Amino acid sequence: MKLLRAWFIGIPRYLWSGWGAIASLFLLMALWEGTSSLYGELILPDPLTVWHAFQTLLENGQAGAELLITARRALLGLGLAILAGSLLGMLAGISLTASMVSRPLVTALLGTPPIAWLVLAMLWFGASDGTPVFTVFIACFPVIFIGALQGTRTLDGQLREMATVFRLPARMKLFDLYLPHVISYLFPAWITALGTSWKVVVMAELFASADGVGAALAVSRSQLDTATTLAWIAAVVLTLLAIEYLLLEPIKRELERWRQPDRQAGA
């Protein structure tokens, strides 16, 4: 409850600190506008035209329905990857043998393109939700696994010895020593996997689903409707940015507050 309250209180300060990111978005809009005027509406509609197309999708209810379908698939696959990757990665980090055995397997998963897993998933699951969910899971799992493994492997041995010498309670070891360090590696992996999940799920829907943002993109592409295509892309990007910067980043800042005394001492 205390953490949740601190998170809500810290949101305005966090949003104010993001003026640099907002400036970069305005720069992107200016470049977009300039490129649109150079190449024309057919190649790249201007931001205002795309905004009107996005408003149309919102007004007819299509945007909300398709985004919910895509979000459900992406978050389900991501949630399974977070659960399995975090637990198995921490277990592998505890054992040097398990770490060495798992490394080539994870490298193989990272090196296999998601489109290859998508083709296999289409053969196994057909046009059901299993295809995008499985593809998201298999694409996100190795990223999270490596983050958990590195977080566990790099835990300071002297701190563990000190905790043993001073006979710290198991609860204090877990929440004050182990978790803060491991989460500092896990959170970047989770955020990276979040972006991967949305990219992969849209790709999977484009090829293997009759609904969702990917299927809507396939329809707008077939109609050569560039403005609507960009509106769908903008909807996905805005949703992703909202999840990352309004939910995950403030939580990360609260969880990593233990680092602040170190930074102040170093200064």
C-alpha cells in the first residue's frame, strides 16, 4: 500500500522529468511533416491526416476492440514468458552447471527469427489464439531468462557472506538483499520484452489471424490506405508508450530507490 501511494505521488514529478522525451516526439513530428510535404500524401500522409484516421477508428469502435484483442494476446504471451523466464533464469543463475548448459539453448532461441516460430505455430495451432501467444512467448522468453540469470549470477558474494555472518533473517535476505539486485536486471529485460511482444503479436496477427491490429493492418494494406495503416501503427506505439512510461517506469523508479544514497554519496 505504501509503495502504491508513493507511485501515485511520484507520477507528476516523473512526467515533468520527461520533457526531453516530449521534445524528441515533437522533433519526430516535425520530420514527419517535412517528409510528407516532400513525398506526398500517398507515400506518407501528414500527422494531421493520420490523426483524423485514428479518430475515425476510435469513433466507430474499431480501434478499441482490435487493440484489446491484440493486448490480450501480447500480455498473455508476455506474462507466461515473464513467469517462466524469471523463475528458470534465477534457478539457472544459482547453479554454474545449469548456467553453462542453458546458455547454448538460449542463444539458439535468440538466434531463431520470430517468423520461423510463427510458421511452426501456424502448423501447430492454426488460426487460434495459440499462434500469436506462443510466438510472443518464445520471442520474449530468452530475453527475460538472460536478465534473470545475469541478475542472480552477479550478486555480490561478499554481501551474501556478510548476511550469513550476521545471521540475517531469510525474509530480510530476500527482500533487502537479493530481490533489489535481481530486479535491477529483470526490469530492463521485462521492458525490452514488452516492446518485443507487441511487435511479434502484430506480425503474427498479420499472417495468422482474422482479428486484432495485425489483421486490421492487412486490410488497410490491401486497400492501399496509408493513412489508416499509419493510424494503426500509431495506436500500437501509443499504447506501448503508455504501458511503459506510465506504469512500468514509475514502478521501476520506486523499486530502485535504494540506489539513490549510493549516487548521492558518489557525488
